Amino acid sequence: MAGRTADAKRELAGLIDAKAEKFTRVSDDIWGYAETRFDLPKSAGALISALESEGFQVQRGAAGMEHAFVATYGEGGPVIGFLAEYDALSNLSQVSGSTEKKPLEAGGNGHGCGHNALGTGVLAAAVGLKDFLAKEGRNRRATIKFFGCPAEESGSGKAFMARDGVFAGTDVMLTWHPWSETRIWGTSSLANYQVYFHFKGTSAHAAAAPELGRSALDAAELMSVGVNYLREHIIQDARVHYAYTNAGGESPNVVQPSASVLYFIRAPKSNQVREIFERVTDIAKGAALMTGTAIEVEWDSACSEYIVNDTLARVMYENMMELGDLEYTASEMDCARGYTDALPDGTADGVARIIKRSFPDIDPDKARAMASEPMQGELFPYAMSDEAMKGSTDVGDASWIAPTAQTLVTCFPTGTSAHSWQWVAAGKSSIVHKGLIYAGKIMAMTALDAIDNPDIVANAKQEHINRLNGEIYNCAIPKDVVPF
């Protein structure tokens, strides 16, 4: 059986390689579209077109979002879900291949988190698995669901999809993320709420009749002061960020009649975020009371913490070991070195610390040598923890519905960070293309293991139940809130 499975996986990988040019072309197209949040007509369209050409049936408009969709192939069980993202970030426009910061379009968007590759790596997995099942006929049966998920960066599209039952009936979920190293995603994430606080006051001449004015800007600033004091009295792992989205205008001789602040509130558990949010809301109400203004609370979105699944992650990691390390050509290493040589002093020291934590028995000199390499092709050791990383992902909401595993795959030069112009610049390189094909193979091979071995799905589901410990998924976004 082991030999038969190994042969099947080699055949599956070959099917993905055979269409690699198609997948990388879609990735490059989405890089060029660089659309954000929920407004993703071209990016979603590129994936839908590719899926339909491969025989998938596509349902558009999932969870009321125009550019969310579900593409389905096959029948029977298990139901394998693949989670795809394709949104960019604002104000990160960058010339492709440039090793200097050089916007392609002033103020334009850019794929600073690699979601152009993320979505197409998932496409490679889904299409490769489809091609394999089609050749197998009735020898192997499964249902493939490709979930097209908008607004991961801001908007939490998967949370709206989970809230509306789009993921229901899926047995396992698989996805990945481009990164600067290759490892299993083995930690939870921070749950978060994204909420606007709008203050409404009364305008007046700031010198002639200030007593007639009620300053919304004063209220917003008092809220910020109050929340700053609150930070001392919340759990250590929580984070509260804010940005003024409306400061009332540009005329200081007018008492500002409106002001708005967007708050991001994060903590390791959803119930912890809810508690902090209630306290932040009380502070906002107090600021309104102090200034004689009115307060309106408007939800943007929220996402839950990621529920890790050791059972499924170990299967995924075994496939990563089977594929082995990523290898790069001399020209690819030279290309990457153009970015790493320009990074701030001390970057390599920080990377070396990460490597030493990841490889506990590594010699310090080897860790420093690895950190000085422009690309990290070596597979990092398996590690799993319930501890939350210092960031959020709406994959968390999907992970509450079904056992979920995801991998990180090297696509970007050592020491470069997500949400940076360097990631945008490298986003169409052969390095990224290589990474997304590798990721597609990992996910497809893991899915094949789940299809061939029912115990994997059963054990992953039992672990999922145990980890939830009686809790049920409850989307924090109120039912009457729609994506915008």
C-alpha cells in the first residue's frame, strides 16, 4: 500500500507540474490586478475562469459577497475544502523585480502578502487533485470544494462565509501562505474585532461662539486617551490599534461636528476580545457624554482564533518531507541577494534567532550561516503550539467549522517581511512560481492521504472536537452587518 500511495503521489505531482505554466500565469495576472477587500472582480474572475475551464461547477456570490465563490468537482466523501485568497493591500504599488522602492502607480495597491500566489497555489492543488481523481474513475471518490475567499487583509471574508454556513459539510480544510521560510503553520492566531466609532457633534465658530459647539474631535481624542489607560488593565497578549478615518475637517477655526475612529481589538481568544470590546465601547460612550456628542458604533468585521489540528498538520508535514527542500538556481539566489543586501543592519541577527528557536540543536555558527543565505530552502522542523502568533487570519473562522491544516512555503528572500514593497517586487519571480507549485503539491498530496485513509479524517475530527471542548462557533459579526 505504501508503494502504491507513493506512486500515486508522484503521479499527482506530475499532473500539477504539467499545468504549472497555467497556474503561474494566473498568479501573475492577479498580481497585476492588485484589487483590495471585497472589490475583486478581475482577481476572482481569473480564478473562476481557470476553474470552469477545468470542469468545476462554480457558485458565485457566496455569503452575499459578489466576488466570493465556491467551485465544486466530484461526488461522495470525503469533502476536501481548499481555502483561496486573492486580495492585495492598499498603497503598496511597486515595480516588479525592482530592488529599490519604486511605485508602479502612486498610491496604488500591491500584493504585499503574496495572495496572488496563495490563490493560485490552491488552484494548483484543486486542479491537480481533480485531474488525478478523473484518471482514477471510481477507484477513488471525493468531493473537492475550492472556496474563493475575499478580504482576508481587512474585512474577514471567511468570517462572513462561516457565519452563513458556506463551509458546512466540509470534512477537512487545507490552505497555505507564502512566506520567507518553509514550515508547518503550527500556532493559533489572535481573534479580532474591527469596529468604527463615529462621533456626531455640533459645529460652531471656534473663536466667536465656542460655547455653542460640541466637538466630535474632542470626543474621539478623549476616547483615545481612555483606551490608552485601559491598555494597562488588559491581558498581556491583547492588542488595541486605532486609526482616525475622519478628523472632522481641515479648518481649526471650526468646532468639528464629526469624527470617526477605526479600532482593531485583538486577543488570543474570541471571548477575551469581546470583553475588551465592551470596555472600549464604554470608554467611547463616556467620551461622548463628556463632550455632549452622540456615538454610533459600526461593525466592519471580526475573525476568530485559528484552531490548530495536529493530526492533519502531521500528515501535511510528512508530505513536505517527501517533497524535500526547495532548491534555487544561481540566478534566483542572485536576484534574492539584491533584496537581502539592502535590508537594515541586524536583520540577519533576528533571522538567526528565529532559526535557533526552530532548530533547537543547531550550532550557532550554522544558524548564522543560514541566516546570511538570501533564500531559506531548507524545511524547518515540525512544531505545534496552542500559543497564538502576533497576528490574525480569518482562516480561524473556517478552522472552527472543520479540521484545518496549512503550511508556510518559502517564496520571498530571507529577512524580508510581509506587507512590504519587497514582497510586491518579488511577487512575479520564478522564486514565487516555484513556491506556489510546491505548495499546491503539498496540499494535493495531503488531500489524497485523507481520501485514501478514512482514519485520518476521523482522527482529525475527533481532535477538533476535543480542542473545541464543547464550544460552538459563534461569529462575532452581527447578523445584520453586510460586507462593504
